[in-house]
Amino acid sequence: MASTSRLDALPRVTCPNHPDSILVEDYRAGDMICSECGLVVGDRVIDVGSEWRTFSNDKATKDPSRVGDTQNPLLSDGDLSTMIGKGTGAASFDEFGNSKYQNRRTMSSSDRAMMNAFKEITNMADRINLPRNIVDRTNNLFKQVYEQKSLKGRSNDAIASACLYIACRQEGVPRTFKEICAVSRISKKEIGRCFKLILKALETSVDLITTGDFMSRFCSNLGLPKQVQMAATHIARKAVELDLVPGRSPISVAAAAIYMASQASAEKRTQKEIGDIAGVADVTIRQSYRLIYPRAPDLFPADFKFDTPVDKLPQL
């Protein structure tokens, strides 16, 4: 089951003559204008964004916002709630000093739980620099799982972490379980369990991860040049095609390929440096490296410029 983004839940306004054209919004007049023919397809458009910009270093205790938070279509009532500010005058308190006007909890317990989960998802995504579209997909996945009540007994934080892992896989920017575990408070084993349960509950699937999914990110974090990255990608792909690494995870194969390519170039990296970036142990890299080392001459691309000959590569 494919998930829709947060924006897909809102009604879409299009030009009747040019449905695929981009609409330009005139914020001053509140009009939506077709960029092709200039037709005003929507007037008096309401801005559902936040009224004021807030800053973390703002020392003012007075809240300047008068319209509440931004609209959230993932919640049952769109989160269109009103909060009564704290009174300052004598008329705001009774003879016992209690406030006459108090906020009632208009948000349901389910919406409150989802709001807390959405905040946790945003915090996790910020820690590993994930874009907004992945956050939106994760929120939708969590909402579907929460409303189905198919993972009773599992913590919302664990479900949110597993949804983030699935969203990364579905958006084509996969992260490892260890990377998700590092930004959450949940163990790797629990995230893995929730991951399998969510796929079964939503009847959805994710593409199999390959060595190429991680190669550019790992090489970039290691500061390796483009030539080494292309060589490592070629080595890992050929190793899989020749069935040299049966049963090995793509992450460990990618780490071993990076080690081999870097050792053959002038930009050499140690097993520990690669292991820290890839999240695998040194011994895991060595085991995968030993499997591909006997066929090393067949794995390198033909145009690779060797700084260290193949026969001089470390044998481990």
C-alpha cells in the first residue's frame, strides 16, 4: 500500500485550461494564478501557515500568535484548537485566586499521542538531516499503523523509528538500522521487529537494499575522491554478479569494496575508519574482503589508475 504525502490529503486547485501548469500565489491579494494563461483559479485563499515566526533566542514571554498552530490534516480535527491566554487583570481570577477561564483539553488522547510521535519523528529526521518529504511519509505511515491498532503493546517511539526506516527505504534514500537506532531511544532488535510487523500490517513492501544505496554517502563521509567511489561501486557490483559474497549484507560488501578501492589508490583508509562510517565491525570488513580478494584483478574497472598494484594489496 503506497502512502500519500501530507499535501496529497488537501484538495488540489488546478487551472481548467492547463491542469498541469504551476500556479503562482499572490499572497497580498490571496489569489492563485495560472502561470500559463494568467487565469485567477482561486481567490481569497486562506494562509494556513503560522502567523508569526518564532525564534529560539526570543526572550519575550508573551505569545504574539492569535490564530493557533498551523493546520495539520493528519489529525482528526486538523488541530484547529483555541487556547486561552493567562489572565493578568483582577477580573481574570475569583476570590480564591483561581483563574476563571481555563483551557479544556479539546484534543483527544489519540491525537495527542500522534502529535507526540510526529514531534519525535521530526527530531529524529533533523538529527540525520532527512528532508521534509521523508518526514511527511513517515507521519502518514505512523497514522495508518496507529489507526489500525495492529501493533498493540509496542511503544509509539519504536513504531515511529520503524516507520522512519521504511520511509527512507521507500523514498530511495535508505538508512541502516544502526543509523536509526543512534537517533532514537529504541534498540535495533525492537526496531527490526516493528519493521516486519508494519510491513505485514500495511501489506506494503520495500525495495531490497543494494551496495549502491550506501556507496556515495559512505565515500563522501570518508572524504574519498570520485574515482575511488566509482571503483568501489564497480567492485561491489561485480562481486555480487560473480556471487563472491553469498549471504553477506550489502553494507558489509560496500565497506569491503571501499577498503579495497582505497588501498589501491593514493587515498587510503583503514578498516576502522570505514567501519565507523558504515557502522560495521572491523572483523566483518575483513571477512568480506577475504572473499573478494582472490578475484581482485577482475573486479576493478579497466580505466582505474592504480597507486598500489593489485598484487601488492593487503591480504589480511
